[in-house]
Amino acid sequence: MKTLELAAVKAQLGRLSWYEIPFTYKEDLRFRKYDSMANCQILHWFSSSGTTALPVIYPWTAADEEVAKLTLQKVHSSTDTPPGMTAFIIAPTGLPGMWYHMARQLRHLGLATVFPGVDSPNRILNLIAQLKPQLLISLPLVLSRLGELLTIYSRLDLEPPTTLFTGGDVLTNARRQRIEAIWGAKLQSFYGLSEVFGPLASEFGNCGEFVWQADEVFVEILDPATNQPVQEGETGVAVITTLWERPASLVRYWTGDCFRLIDWLAPGCPRFQMRGREQLRLPGLRPEFFPQDVDEVLLADPAAGTEWAIAAASDDEVLIRVETPDTIDALDWQTKNKLQSMFDLSVRLTAASLGTLDRSTPKLGISSHWSSHRDINSPVNSSERSQ
């Protein structure tokens, strides 16, 4: 496998300065054309998940596979799994590639894998009871909602897994604690990107900090207002460049994922916190906050359930519905004060009965009603940003 240096990438593009190289956006990827006959190394065709933007189709090659395996060796250098374990993967199979990357990760650990596909929650619980997997991997909200059903139905025949893996979305400490309490298992989170692979970064402890592990993927963290690098402690958008030869190469790819930079372990290799998506905003939420901050405050209150939603917003008020077995007055008064400090609009909380809020969206903050100046399925056009 041939890897490249940034200087070589810059030279190939005929640029004197790295910062002269224009950003690549998801919209640009949709217009790419691939000649499958010219590249005999293509193993699969995958797409991004399509949960936060329209999916992008791209080829997956033998070189991609090699880089992903090298990254896994770093991610799981100290992971020890007994032989004979089974892992249960809850993800849509088919063209979206993250199920494949999850399977590779688990096979690397020596685990047998189970793919229930898109099925009813009750059917999935029945399969878990039948197959008794020791590891369960899915999105945070999927683990949270499946755990809800586990509690409601009191499945005494189900032997819970001993380990939970998650990724693909932000995970707050409060939701982590709820998920671990429901399942009685430790939860480990990873960061990956559909357009590359996963995992790209692993948790540093259990405090929501990630360490970048993919040496062949160079990271910048840029202030979206100035396109300049952020300082330690600041939040910016992750911009990545792949450093191996691949048909689906990415050069200064604007991911839309917002990282809070903790420090740089090496050039292009950050330690960071995942804050959220650039395009996913709530009405009236101040710019320095993200939906995950609302999730953290609400789920830290034991009187609140695990689901909440923005129900309505006007010019001067935002209404947040919170599932709770009690009245809204059961929530701590500090919860309301903390939420209010995050919004420019007046915040009003109302109670919703357990199980009544919509659970069709798989990721935190995604709604058909609320986004930042655009539908979340509308990609950022490269012409809308200055270089």
C-alpha cells in the first residue's frame, strides 16, 4: 500500500499552499464518476448511511481494507476477548457500509457476528434471548430504546450482553449511564465516518474523549466562520484528507462533524470531543451549544425519561416535551434553569407519557422540523462557502 504525504497531495493538486486547496463537500462526492473496469482492486460498492444527509455511493478497495485493518490494530491493541463469543450487530445491511465496518471490527476481535437486519424490536429481543450474544453494537439511541423495551417487558429469559459498543452519533455521559444501568454492561464508544470507515478514533477512558487512531487520515479542525484552525478548548468542523491511493480519495473533506479540540497528539492526530453535527440545530439554541447538551441536562435528571423532543417554537418561545412517569413539576428546578441558559428563546417544558414520543429518527437532534437554515437532507453546496 502506498501512502502519501500532505506535500505530495499539495503538489498533485498544483497548489503552493495547503490552505489554497479548496474544500470538498458531500455534494461534490455525488458528482464523482468511477471507472470500475480501470480498477481491479474494488471489492465492494458502499454508500454513506444517509441518516443526516443524502447518501453518497463509493467503491471500497483492497487498499482501503488494509488501512482499516491497520487502524483496528491500534484501536484494539489492548482489547482481550475470550474465544467463542458472539456479537449482535443492529444496523441496516445492504449498501450503507457501516454494518460491514462493524463486522470487520468484531471479526478482528475473534467474535462471531449476527445481523438481524431491520426488524421489529420484539423480534430483535427474541433473537438476543435465543442467541445470547456477549456483545451488542448499535447507535446510542437504538441501545437506549431497546433497553426501554427490555425493562417494560421484564424479559427474564434474556441474558444481557456483557459489553456494549456504540458509534455513529453523539453520546452524552447521562445517556451512557442510563444505557449501562438498563443493560448492566459497560459501554464503549467509537468515532467513524461513512465516507471513510470506522472506527477512526477510540475513547480515551469513559469521559467522552476520543483519540484519533487512523494514521493515514489527516485531520484539521477549523472554525467554520473563518476557515482557520481552532485553538485547544475550541470547537470547529473536522476536515479530513486520506493519505493512501484510493478511487474515493478525500482531500480537505468538510465532514460537518464538530470536534472540540483537547490537544494534538501529533500533526493531524487530535484528541477531541464529538460535539455534534454542524447542520443539526435546535430553534433558539445558542451557537455554542448542541442538541447533546440538552440531552445531557434532561437525562441527568432522574425524573425525566430517556426521550425528549422539540414540539413547537415561536418567535419568543420553544416548547420541549419530555417523557416522564410524573408531572413536569417532578423535574428539578435546576434542570429548567440549565436549559434556559442554553437558549435565546424562553423555554417551556411539558410532560409526555412514557412511550408516546416519536422514535422513528435514529440519531439525536434529527427532526423533520428543525435544522440550521436548511433541511438536514440538503447537502452543503461548495459554492456556499468561501475558500
